[in-house]
Amino acid sequence: MNYDISPHAPTPIYRQIVEQVKRMIASGQLQPGAALPSVRAVALHHAINPMTVSKAYSLLENDGLLVRLRGVGMAVAENGAVVPEQDKAAMLLPALESAARMAHQLGLSADTALKLFKQCLEQTKKDATDA
Amino acid sequence: MLKNTEQSAHSAAISTEALTLRRGGNTILDGITLAIAPGSVVGLIGRNGAGKSSLLRCLTGLTAPTSGSSALFGCPSQHLGDAECARLGYVAQTADLFEWMTVEEHLDAVGRAYPSWDAGRCTLLARQLGLTLHANVRELSGGDQQKLSVVLAMGHGPDLLLLDEPVSSLDPLTRRAFMSALFAEASEETAQRTVLISSHILSDLERVVSHVAFLRAGRLQLFDTWDAILEHVRRVPLPAAFAQHALICLSNDEQHAVIDTRHAPSLADSGAVLSLDDLFVELNA
């Protein structure tokens, strides 16, 4: 497992990691007890500062989503993995709002935009099953 | 802008107090006050001639300031002893190498001066950077000379690295290997080393820095964590209402301002996020 990190994105790297871990836990991709890649491995893989990865993991630990296991590193908390549907919706909302603004700027009809989103959903599902 | 407190200056890996350097009629460094906590990785950014190399030279004690002071590990730069030097690695902008030796002989010669020198570490780092040990130093390309300077500065596992454009001649893959090497020995138990690195390759810095320090015409223009800058520093169109202390700089045409939205919360959502490149342009326009 690895993170998708864009060092030059307008979102700080630690926040990119926090958000990805939250999404993976919400979706069940990361199950309770699952180990996360070590700080060192993530830092080396992306040539980023280990403190940035530590910062992300510490924030997730404070939120109760991760636990620190001695000698093992970070793992998904047993009770942290149950994410209510409304929280999942709240996580998706910013991306949808941004897409809605863009659709509006382009003068796309709501129907066309919704149809495109549906296609994206289907494609993503197909990619996931193929993989 | 972070204000330095007395306390942070005492525990800092690097501290300067009103550091000023004048040469002839020119002011090279102008009252720089800075405290860098251990473990920070600070990108030192500014145009050519902004004073980056002079600041690094003052920190190492190679250049004496006209007034003000600086210290490494709490020890004045002008009086660094063996103990401090053993914890310090420095890559100067122009490599000062022993041209009559091979790379390996050069590493051995410098290594003898350091009790904590680790030849294995050097060999590994040289391999990661793609530097051939049996090459003659005289025949090295500009890029390979830089690699050798980096290995020489890191062979003793220093706690503090002062790097003056260490990667300007290196290709993107080697630069990545170099960035990874900065952290290769960091672990959960040991404190991470402190790094002050000047570079114009801002895309590299975005990966690794915890802080950025912008110098312009010898003055410290902006010093903060890079995360805080990404989250709070915004370019806003003018006119806009904000407190004077929120202003970081105005564009030349006065159509835009770069502001710290922590001091102007009402504008937090209205401005544009700046990449390190954008910020460089704005701060030096």
C-alpha cells in the first residue's frame, strides 16, 4: 500500500496523507488492525521529510483513527474504523462542490454533469474490480 | 512571521541576532534575527545576491559579521570548537577539493580529521548519488564535484548541515537520491538532523522543507513553516480590507497583495494559494 502524494499540490503533504488515510478507513480499504506503512518507508519512497509523515500519523492518532503499536508502528484503531454514512458524505462534499463550480463555469447542464459523474463512478468500480 | 523568543534562541540549533554584514558601501546582510529549532529542514530562498551564501558563511564563522551575532548549538559562530565542528557539515557554493587525489583518497584524507567518520556511510552515499570512488578528483564533472562535496559534508553524520546550493548541477534523479539521503539515518529514537539548504530548485524544497526563509536584499522577508504558509498565506486582489500586520507584500502594480490570513480571517477563503514558485515571484517582484 502506498500514498498518492503530490509535493507541489496546494494542499500540504501532511494533509494529503491524513485525508487519504481517512478515506481508506471510511471505505473499508483499511480494516481495523491493519498496519500502515512506516514513516521511514513513506518518506524514502516519496523523497519527503519523515517529520511530515509523523505529523500526519500523530494527527490521525489524536483523532482516534490510528493507534501506535510498540515495535510495529501505526495501525488502524479497532473502533476508529466505523465511519457513519453522514461523515463519508461530508468527506466527499468538498470535491463535489469544486466539480459543481467547474460545471457551472463551463455552462454544463446538471444532467450532463450528473451523467459524467455516474460514468466516473462506474469506471472507478470497474478499475477496482479489474485490479 | 514567527517571532523569536529568548527561550527558543537558547535551545535553537541555529540562531542569529540582528546579524549584519557590510562590505564597502553595501549592506549584504541587514539585521537578520532567526531561531531554527533542532530537526528543522529550512529552505533558504532568495534571488542571486540576496545574501544566502553570506548568511551561511557567517553561520560557519568563515565570515565575521559587521555587527550582531550568530550561534550554532548555542556556541558563537566565531568561536566554534572541535566539539561543534564535529557536529557540523557544510557544503560551500564552490567546492574546495584536493584535485590531486582520487575520490576515495579524498574521503580518507578528510575522514581522518573526524573521530565519528564512517567510511561505509560514505561508500553507500556515493553509490546512491552515482559517484565513482576511483575517479580522479581533477577529472570530475561539475555535478560529480558537488556529489563529492555532499559526501564529504555528511561522512561524519553531522547533526547540522549547512548546504549552499548543493544540488544545482545534479539531475532530477540524483537530486531525489540526495533528498532521501538527508533523512536516511533518521529514526523514531534519534532526533532528526537540522538542515539549512539554499537552492533555486524550489520543486525539490517543496518535498523536504519544514520551514522556508526568504531573503531579499539582505533582509529576512518571511520565515515560517511551509505548511502554515500553504494554509494561511494567500494572494488577494485589491482593494481589500485587512490589518496592516497581515500584509506580507504588495504587487508592483498594487493590484494584489500577499497576506497572512491568520491576521485577516475574513479573507481566508477569498485568496489564491501560492506555490513556492509563485511566492518567490511575489516576494521578489
